[in-house]
Amino acid sequence: MRLSEISGVAGIAVQRDGDFQTLGFVSDSYRNLLVFLEDSRFLGALRQNPAVSAVVTTGELAGTVPPDLALAVSPEPRAAFARVHNELALRGFYWEDFPTAIDPTAKVHPTAWIAERNVRIGAATDIQPNATVLERCVVGEGVVVGAGAVLGGVGFQTVRSTQPMIEMNHAGGLFVKDRVRILPGAVVATGMFRRGSSISEDCRIGSNAFVSHAVQLGMRVFVGHGAVINGNVTVGADSWIGPGAIVSQSLQIGEKACVSLGSVVIRHVTAGTRVSGNFAVPHRRLLRTLAALDPGTDE
């Protein structure tokens, strides 16, 4: 699609026309991205991201955008971007609809609710009482969706503007692979853009946990009760996210990493590392700090 094709959607003025394949944020790595830029602090990230092909920005910042990128201007780039995204979501830009299909061997409790389109449920999967499977969810074989759990929920993606606030549609999918167990009350969101959320084989998601848009959980990841994983986080295989932990957006948690219970993670976590605390640091460093404050603390 070209910028000129969406110029009438949100009143943007195209200065350099060009193609884009999907929408995303400046930190995303999808190919041929249309992004917005409303603050010069993110110019460095924009210039360093080879995936970006088109930008919506302010008139004041337009001259700082690299000349090889397609360019449009708006007084409110973020709001214009959100309106374009929502319009394209309605047009089926991100997803092609299909009738819901449930394997005959799957078990769906009478009180569960399954959307009438855009859902696939694989063989021997168990959808328990009051569970909800919303549109754009593809569920594999042998999956257990606990009582009251929600697949296909949404996270916060609200755009403030001078007009009423804009809720950005979660237009991507959710792909739950084989043998995943999602405990009662957990919520797993779909993707925001073309990239879906993905829960790999043999993952476990605890009760009342929330897994936000475009999160990628590797194989055998365990997410503890009440944990929150914010958008665009990648968690490597065999990692553990402890109960009540919070992982900030757009982070990478390496394979076999451990995030201790109640930790608040705001930086990438390397493979095999255990982090603890608020804000989280390597676990033994935290223990040494605590020991220095209280000589009676044991490692």
C-alpha cells in the first residue's frame, strides 16, 4: 500500500509518497513499516531501524526524516497513525476472515463462549467453564483453557489527542501451540498489528496472569500467577516469569532466564540469568545489597 492511498483517512499531507507493508512502532522490526514520529528523542531509533519505509510526523520534524523514507505530516502524528490503523483493520488489511472450526475431538464446556468466525481449535483441546475464545485465535492440539480464561483479549493501547481518545484495535492474531495450559482467569491478548501473539508448545500461564499484544513465548515458558508481560516482549525457551512479576514492553528475556516473584523488569535479561527486585537486577547482586543493609540476611 502507498501513503497516498490512506491520506484521506486521517487528513495527513503526503510530502513523499512511497510503499509500506504494515504498521508498527519505531522499535518494531517488521518489514516495510509505516511508523509515527512526534518527538525528536526517537529520531535515533528511527534512523537506525532499516525496517522503516514510511513515516507520519509533524511539520517541524519533517526535515529531520531521512530522505529515502516516504513522508507524511500531521499536527497529531500519533492520533493520525491510530486512525489509519483502525481504518485498515476494518478493511481486513491485517487478517483474512474464516469460519470458526472446532475439531470434533475438542471438548468445549456449554458455558464457554467461542467466536463464530476467525477461531480454530485443535484436536483434544479442553475449553473449560466460562472460558472465552475471541476472534483471531488459533489454538493447537491438547491445549487446556481454564475456567474463566480469555483468549484474544486486548491490552492498553489508547491514544490521547485533542479530540476524544482513540482506542487502537488489536488487529493481529493469537497462536496457541500444542499442549499449552492456560490456568483459570488468565488473559492473553492478540497482536496489535500484523505480527500475532505466540504461545509456544508446552507453555504454562498461571491464574490471573496477563500476556499482552505481540508477546512471543518460547517453548516451555512458565508464567506465574498474576504476572504481567507487556507488549512486544520475547521470552526465550525454558524461562520462568515468577508470580506477580511485571515485564515492561519491548524487552527480550533470554532462554532459561528466571524472573523472581514480584520483580519489575525494565531491561533485557540475558540467557540463563536470574533477576530479582524492583527494578530487577541480577539476583545475587540484590542479595549482596540486602546483606549490606542487614548483616543478618542470608544468601
